[in-house]
Amino acid sequence: IRRLRLRFPLAVLLVTCGSTFAADTNAVLNGWLAAQTNFHTWRADFTQTRVLKTLKQPLLTTGRVWFAKPNSFRWELGAPAQTIAVRALDEMLVIYPRLKRAERYPVGAKASGEWREALALLEAGFPRDRAEFESRFRVLSLTETNNAWQLALQPASTFGRRMMKEIHVGLAAGDFSLTGTELVFADGSRMRNDFTNVQLNVSVDRSLFAPNI
């Protein structure tokens, strides 16, 4: 039951075949990590595609996302927002405006080991440094397709692998900006987020990360 409850906040977070360049893995990772130092805030629109075994057609939803260093984020799914996930101070909130309901999940020192690992998977698109990245993920493959890099990652922890088989991260080849993420869950379901209208270092109202509920 706990694993099922963790899945939704985690997911609100993640083509033609290309060629794998194993020799370029370190260069791409170094470029991606270096690019993280160039921004303080990140905002984007996204299209989320969910593929479930129980449904014949994928589910498509649009939304908006904000991220501010070091680890504040806000996801709004739907327009108007039907679900909002916010990391605020020492907790994460999942808010359902239409139902007038909110769920609280502790983060930081108060969080359980499993919940801390779940949050680490959620933040895969914004690694802080090489040591942290390598402690959380293993690189399975690196592919260049349509002028973009596609990284396939595997969670390093046993708990992470039980929950999620792979995480795919799309990066623009020119500036290593985040173009998309895809989460491949252990049951075969998938959730992909494709980002558009990306804005770096725009002014972000900090109240977005501290909703009044």
C-alpha cells in the first residue's frame, strides 16, 4: 500500500532509433552537470503521457512546472489544475483543488528512508553534482537522436529498482537543457513528460512553493 501511495507524487514528477556512444558518456554527464550551475529557476509547460496496461489508449494531460534551487518544485496537472504537487519547506503537499483535499508527506530529516529515495528519483532531471548523481543512478545507455541526448538510468538502490525499472532523461544536444523525462515502472506502466516553453532564471513568486491550505 505504501508503495502505491508513493507512486503518484513520484510520477508527477518522466522515437527513432539512434546510435549509442559509450565514449561520450562522461562528456555528456559533465556537460549536463556543468549546465546546472547556470540557472537558479526553471519553468516549463509539459504534456504528460501515461501508458497503462489496463487501458488501450494512453492518457494525455497538459500542465505547468516550476523548479527553484536547491529543491523547491511545483507541478500543476490539468488546466485548471486538478492536481498540484509542491515541495514546501519540510514537507511535500499533494493538493486536489476540486476535492478541497490535501495530503502531506514529510521530507528532509523527518522522511523515512523509502520516501527520501522516492524524492531522489523525482529530482532526476536536476542533479546537484557528480557524486550525488552516481550515488543514486547507474547509466544504462546514452543515445543521440534528432539532435538530442537520451540517457537511460537505473536507480542504484534496491527500493528504487523495485519501484521503477528505468528513468529516461532527454537533453538538448546544444545546451543540455531538459527536454523530457520518462518513468518506467516495475509493472510495465510508463509516464512521460515532454517539456515546452522552457524559461531559465525567470522571477518566481516564492509563494508558489508555500501554498496556503
